[in-house]
Amino acid sequence: MTHQIWLKAHAGTGKIVASSIQDGYTSAIHNGGSMIVSLTGFGRADVEEGDLRYSVEIRSVNNRFLEIGMKLPRSLIPFEMDIRNHVRNRVDRGKVNIFIQEDRNAVRQTKLNFDSAAASALATGLRDLAKETGVEDNLTLSDLVHLVDWFTGDDGDDDSNHRVSLVKRALDAAFDEFDKMRAEEGANLEQDFRTRNDSVLALVKKVESRSETVRQAQLEKMRERIEKYVVSDQVDEGRLEQEVAYIIERLDITEEIVRLRSHVQLFTGALDGGGVVGKRLNFILQEMNREINTIGSKSSDSEIAAWVVELKEEVEKVREQVQNVS
């Protein structure tokens, strides 16, 4: 048998309390605007209507996929899936925690369905267990309430649907603030990325200039050794030229520098395009790191080696931050 209990509520004009936002932030996040956004964010909002009051708090950190954690008041647990789907419409990646609080002092009306059969079965089972084990039976109704959720809301209840609607309004207001914070942090990250890209290009220019000087010095040293140790009439000139060309090619880093500059341009282009670019930026950084490693392995010059270390440091700093980009 199922008992229905009604809690009284008063109707009133709905009121949402939340910080004001700029529409541009939200449109940029959801409509592919020309800015990147962070996976880290925070938003909070309250909704009031008559004696009903709900507070919503949203926190998120970076994560490869979308992971939603929710803490709801007991009266909203039956509607968790509906609320969860609403959250999915506002965020697509990150570890997102949603905290929804219901004003305990609010006089509200909702219909709860109590499964008395399940509660009776649980109580009987626990008392039988107490007899079998010789444990004192101090079971109370309060114990049952905390042991298992044996009551649910009525999905067809108009008041329950109204309360869920209020919660969604609070969620949207909190998400607006949440999106604003993500966009602001994204703008700061973007500025840092562009600054570090400039540093990378400046270092690449130094490496390129130095590599030509080193290349000429290596050629001159090679000519001196050939003249000193090789008797010209005993060497196949064609074969010697091939070997020298092969050695020089192994030491040449022109192609790596060209590709590295190209990757920097691709990275900048992705920033200019904005939107959800975190995974793309991460891939480009992997390619940049590959070219830098090759430059380091080809060069034995101490100055170039020092610049390669600086290049790696700059790219690694960007890579760490990119993990927090949507």
C-alpha cells in the first residue's frame, strides 16, 4: 500500500538572484565564438518563488571527458536524470560537480510516495537478524529513513514539476556565471599562449641564425680534414661528394625549423578560431616537441643546445595549461 503525503507551498512571483553577466561570454562558449574557454569554472545562483528557495553551485576542473557529480536534496532525487540531462546541454567536457540546496525553512508542497511494503520488509528482516545474532533490537523509524531511500516523488505531480522548473532556472543562471568565469580564464590562457608563441619564434630565429654559422664551420673543418688525411688521386671524387652531402644533410635542421614555424602558425590559427580546441592544441604541441627534439639531436653546438632546452620549457608550460582548455 502506498501513502501520499502533501506538504503545503505558496505560489508567488519567481525571482532569480545571480550575478549579472555579459551575453558575449555565453554565446562564445555555445556558438563557437572567437575565444577559447577554460575547463575550470565556478558559478552560483539562487531562485526564489513564494516560499520556495533553491541554491545552485557549480564547480568544474579539467577532465578528458564529461563527468557529472550531483548532490541533491532528497525531494529532487527522483528527478536526477532530468536535471543531469539539463546539465549536459550546458557543458560538454570536464569534471563538473553540481550542488543544489533546498531551503529547509520553506513551506513547500510536494507529493511523496512511500513504499510501506518495502519498509515493512526491511524492518522485518532487520528484526529477524537481531534475534538470530542476539543483538538488541533498537530499530526506529529514523533508522529506516537513513538506511534506504524507500520513498520517491510523484513524477506526475504538477508542483514537483514546478519545483524542477525552478531548479533548472537556477541552474541556467549559475551556468551563465560559470561560463563567464571560464571565458575570462580562457582569455588569460590565450594571452599567455600567444606570449609564449612569440618566445618560441624568437628562439627559433636564434637557432636558425646560429645553425647556418655552425654549418659553415663544420664544412670548413671537414674540408681541412679531407685535405690533410685523404690523398686526392686515391679517392673516388663522386663517392666522396656523396658521403659529404650525406653528413651535411644529417646535420642540417632547415626542415625542422620550417615545420616548427608551421606548427606555431597552426597553433595561433587555432587560437584565432576559438571554440573547443583543447585537443587540437595538444596535438600541435606534440608535433612541436617532436621537431624541437630532432633539432637537439642533430646539433652538437652548445648555444643551440641551450636554446633547445628553453624551447622545450616554453612548450611544456603551454602543454600543461592546454590541458585546462575546452
